[in-house]
Amino acid sequence: MYNIILFGCGALGTRLLRVLENDYAALNVVGAIDTAPNLAGSTLGSACNSGRFADVTISPDLDSCLAGLETTPAAFIHMTESKPARIEAQLHNALDRGMNVISAAESMFYPGLRFPDFSARLDARAKELGLTVTGMGINPGFSYDTVPLLLARSTSAISAIRIKRTIDVTGTGPGDIEHVGYGLTPEDFRAGVERGDIVGHMGAPESLALLAEYLDMELDLVTESWDLQTAEMDVDSGDPTLGILPPGRVVGITQHAKGHADGKVVLQTSLSMFYRPETFGLTECDEIEIDGNMPVRMRIEPALESLFGASNVLASTIVPAIEAAPGLLCGLDLPVATHRSDGRYAVDSSRDLKPGHVPLTRTRG
């Protein structure tokens, strides 16, 4: 049994609680943090409708959260926002208190690519303290990297990979809204991109670089671009902060990332993030195409839902991260298949064995 605390009790945190309650008996939430005034002081039961962890009080900061605990939790599950400059102090604070850190921040999956100084500081501090810090989610962390790499194991001489993902982002929390650019006018969106405030969904360059590294593909440039969709009617964002989006605001973003080698596109992703995508004739799906000696094609429909998928991938990362070697790890450094319990199956020799029948018994611990 590992005790953990959650930092962030919004849309993703609420979904993570459901996953832990249903599937992870060996993980126990003993504390929670959220800086939102309407959440601090309430319980996970009242704020997030949690059952198993209903009596856990949501604290406004880490100090007050830890003050009521007898022992230091094994892990700190970080679910606030993604920009490194805004989360570095939060991550270091958790490490300094003796906790392994698993972050849902998009930038944390492979931060060494674009944020080397930030990464070096985290890595050094984690190793000094004998702790692990990592980032994981549905994308990056699964759809853009883990799944393509698993599929690539079945072919060779890979020359190109194309990944397309279309998702409904209704209900996405404010931590993602700000840097992705939902709800803005197209003019404000473009201006935000020029200033560097709007970066869209973070992580595509990192996923492409990792694919190239793992598959030994040449890559010398990654480019990103955005296609915007506005609506002619009011659109409900599903988030109380953003509310109803009036006509003319950005309600859909298709973000393209292309990995180039000698002027040729060899890796590319297309992520369509829409409120009510069916309204615009889009079908939620994940598609991967790999060109190699044997072409590989995969389609998942409906798409792996962003918040639900992220919460499940995040949950499956907690125990492997706690038990991993110290330092800053990329999500791909951790096992893909993880046990949700300590149960193991063996042949039940007390029952009759006969052709076509394998009697099993389950042991725990």
C-alpha cells in the first residue's frame, strides 16, 4: 500500500479519483491540495463526489496538507498546469518534502528537449534525495509515442509515421485552456502565438523526437502550425471558468506537427481538439499509419478520451515511478504493462487436469 497526495482537484483530479477507487486498491489518497478558494477546506467527498476518499480534506497548500499526516506520502500527483516556469517550484517543493513526483503536465513527459536547464535542476535534486520525478498523460505519454512505438515493433525499415487524433475537449479545466487558446478570437489566438503565450497542446515536438530516437530515424527540424475553427452559434465549453463561448470564438483547434529530415516530412501528427466535434462533421478517433517493410495501420474509434485516458495512464504510472531509479525519467523509461494488484495466477494442482482445461488459482502478496 502506498499513500499519495493529489495537487489539483479539478477535472483531471476528479477523474483520477474515480480510477483509483475502481482499480487501484494498493494506492491510498491521504491528502489533497487545491488553491481554488471554493475548493480549499472542503472534502473530496463534497468537492469531487469521491466515495472511498470522501473524508480527505482539501488543503490550500502543501504545508497545511502535510501537517495533518503522521508519515510522508510516497508520491505527489501533480495536476495543475503545464508551463515549466509555473510548475518548477511546485515540483521542487514536493521533492524537498521527500515525495516522488508524478506530473500530468504536458511539458514533463520529455522536458529535456526544450527546457534543458529546468530538467537538469529537477534531475539533480531528485537524485540527491533518492527520489523519482516523471510526467505522463494520454498525449504525450500514450497516443503519440507509446502506442506508435509498440506498433513499430511489428515492422522494420520504417520511413514515415503519421498520427491523427480527433477529440472532444468539452470539460477541459483552466490549466489547459490558457496555453492552448480555447475561447479566444482568431486574432487574439494568432497574437498569443506570436508572443509565445499560446503554444497549443504541448508535447508534439517531444513525441516526434522520441520516436526518431527510438526508431533510429533522422530528424533535423520540427515545425508546428494551427488551423482554427469558430462557431456561428453559442457553444458550451463544459468548464465553469470558460462557460458559454459566443459566436466567433475559437471552439476548435487542429494542431499540426511535422518532423523533417533533409527537407522531407518523415514524422507528422495532427491533433484536432474541438468542443462538440460532431457539430463540425468530425469523428472522434485515433489513427496511426506506419510506412515500413510491412505497412501498419491502426484506428481506435471513438478516440481515447483526453481526461479519462489521461487519468488512467497517470494512475498506472504511480507505482512504477515510486519504485523506479532516482532522477528525472521520461515516461518511456517506465514499464508499459503495470500490475493493478499484487495478485498472481498459478495452476491449481488440487483440481483435475484434463486436455483443454487449465484450472487456475489466484494468490496475493
